[in-house]
Amino acid sequence: MSYKVKYDFIDYRRLFMPFAFLIFLSGCGQSSTKKEAAADSTANGSASTTGLPDTLCFRQVVGRDSTILHLVIKGSTVTGELSVLPFEKDRARGSVEGTLTNHQIQAVWQRSGEGVTQPYEVVFTMKGDAVTWREGERIEKNGKWVLKNPEQGYEYVLMKADCQ
């Protein structure tokens, strides 16, 4: 006489899956809310109150020309990188350092292009999901290149983009 032994076992994966799904859902809602709050506080001109820097990226593409701005905002201090990349022309890149007040960033761009690095004064204006600034004829003043006529010239409009 032979007996077949049937083993009863619990499939723990089946028990764990609903709990894992609930944990996943609860975590998703919190992180997106934190990101939205950080974006709102930055758009209002103040960085996150968590003490951690907010990282924002902006991009403009016109034809084959690209302009990319990467900003790190901690309190009123702003650092980052600006790259102006016209197609088949001289490019300009460099670090940005400045101060955020309300919706404006008063900054110095260490512009490197054509083998020369020069400090450029730049005023970025944050408008919702965009950053704007003007570029035009410049003159040297107190060791920095400033706009000769700040209300004239080309206005860059960069839209918020994913940071890569």
C-alpha cells in the first residue's frame, strides 16, 4: 500500500503582493506631492523649505540651435550652467552664479567661447514654466560685460525640461 503525501505550503508571494502594491501606491502620492510643492515654491521665487536644493532645467530649440540652462537653487543662492549651442557656429558655455529675488535671478555667467572666458551679467526672469533673459550688444563695465541697452536685443525664452 502506498501513500502519497501531499504537502501543504503557503505561497508567500501571493500574500505579499497586495501589501507591496499598497506600499508602492502610498509612496507614489507622497513623492509627487513633494515635487509639486518644490516646483510651486520655486515658481513663487523661493526655494524649497526643506533645505535641499531645487534643480531645474530649461531648454529652447529654434531650428537646429539649442540653448540649455541648468539651475540649482538653494535658498536665494543660484548656481548652474548655461550653454548656447548654435548649429555650426561658435558655441558659448559656462557656469552661472547668482541670487534669486522674487522671480528674478541676478547672475554672472562665466561665458567661455572662441577660446576666451569672460564674465557676463545676466538677468533671468522666471515666468511659470519658462525662464527668459535678454541678449544683445554688450559693453564692459566694472570687469563684466553688461547689456548696452537692457530693454533691446534678442529675448531668450526657455521652457522647463527634464534634467538629463
